[in-house]
Amino acid sequence: MKAFIVEKYGKDGLRAADVPEPTVGDGDVLVRVSATSINPLDKMVRDGEFKRLLKYKLPFVLGHDVAGIVTRVGSAVRDLAVGDEVYARPRDLRIGGFAEFIAIDQDDVSPKPKSLTLREAAAVPLVALASWQILVDRAHVKPGQKVLIHAGAGGLGSTAIQLAKHLGATVATTASTGSDELVRSLGADIVVDYTKEDFSQVLSGYDLVLDSVGGVNLEKSLTVLKPGGLAISVVGPPDAAFAKQLGAPSFLGLIMNVLSRKIRKQATALGVRYQFFFMQANGTQLRELAALYDNGQLRPVIDATFRFDQTLEAMAHVEQGRTAAGKVVISMTPDHD
């Protein structure tokens, strides 16, 4: 089958290749990929940023989002059948959405939202799961709380705004001038144009900040939290809990604590909390999220669609910051449907 594989770590490490179709285990489903989408995590994994923690065996197929049709099921598979239209974020060490076929553990798969095309569904799994796990599982967002979501027009931000609003929060976001109308349509109550204003000078008393920018932006985010408030970053620095989540040796947890010591110290001085977040595959949660898409509570935001043979161009489009809003999708079908 045709696929895009990482044969070496680094910017030039991704290339097209012919590889064998994946082996289907007893608890797996084989999915013919209809569409996939690009996430910042694809670049990070391609570049080897997590190679000490996620020990992929080179070469491997890249791609963390999948929407497609089940073509085979393992002997132990329940609730899924050949012909089902599904979507998934395959678990770490079993990714591979940039390919014609992928074998996925049944526990990571869900029927796709009925209201979405396969192309639209491909834009959803990683960002929707991350939003759910941050807002529901980690932060326990409740009605009336105040949530700041950075980069509201991005793939994660545009999803998190909608989910936070659905949970009853008052939602603020940072965005550029041209994205104001979009993020307000998604549910943002307060929009700070980061090209004109410093959010830390105009916002205060927030229960939660979701940071996808890092650096100084994360440090400033601590200052807008109320006492006991929580800043969660998806770009780091990582902490010991991340190493534990991945089952890494204890010494790596110590290293992670060193890497995050500065930001954790700043948080403690302000009476707030900091956590790093790395999402996990979860088919059960995707089923719950599918209902929210079908009920109109959530909708995908898609920036552009590329053909499968344009996967390298699609990656460059994202890396060069040319994405105006939402996700970049890669479609296996010529009509992108």
C-alpha cells in the first residue's frame, strides 16, 4: 500500500513509500483510510521530539487522525463490522493515518458522527479528544467558570471553545483580527486580538487557561488565573506526570520535573497550578463526542484539503503557518468527499 513514512528523524525525514498492509490482530479493525488530518504532533513525532518516550521503530507511518471504512475485523472485535464508517485517533506506537490502510485497536475506534462526511470526521479525533480530556477529565469545567483558550482559531482552540461553551463556561480566547468573527461564532464571549492587546493586561480571575503557544505566553497565562486556578499546556514544558502516563523510567520523570521546574515555581508563587497535557486514544469518548457533533453542539473547522499525494505539501502548509483557521485535511479521494 502507499504510505508516508518517517525513515529518519528530522524535517526531511518523511517520504512516500510502498509498504506492506498492516497485520490485523484479534482485537483490531482494518480501516481503509478515506481521510486524515495534520496535527502539530505529527511534526513533533517526525522530528523526534518524543523519541526518548515514544519508541517508534524506524521506519514507521505517520498520522494521528483517521476516518474511513472498516474492511476487516479481528476475531475478538465487538460492536464494529465490515462496512462501518469510523473515525479514530490511534494510540501511540500504533499511529499511521498517512496510509491507504491502518489496523487500529477496537478500543480506539468509534462510528463517525452521522452528520459529518468522512473528510470532516478526519479533522476531529485528536483535537476533540484533547479538548474533552482537558476540559472534562482534567479541569472538570462547570457552568459559570471562566476559561481562557489561546489560539482560538486553531484546530484545538476552535474545538475547545465550542466544548467549553457547551459545558456552560464563560469563554475568552486570543485570536488575530481576521479570526474575530469565526471564534465568536464558535462561542467565544471575549476575544482578545493578540496583534493589538496583551491578554494579561485585560483578563483576570480565570479558573482555567488552555495554552497551545508556550514560552512567555504560558508565563503570562499564570497571571490571569484566580487563586487555585489551573494552566494546562499542550506544548510544554513536560512534567513528571507525563513520563508516568507513558510508562517511562523514573529517571525520565525526574528530567521532566527539571524541565518544568521554572514554570511550576512561578505558578506556586502566584498561588496557581501548572500541568502539561498529552492526550490519549479513547474510542468511548469519541462516541460521546460524536453525539455532540450530531446534536450541533460541535462542528469541525477546516482550513484546506489536500490530496493524499500532496501530503508533504500539506505538512509544509501547516509548518509555515499558512493555516488561517482550523485543521488541514488530507483526502484519499479525488473529489475530497
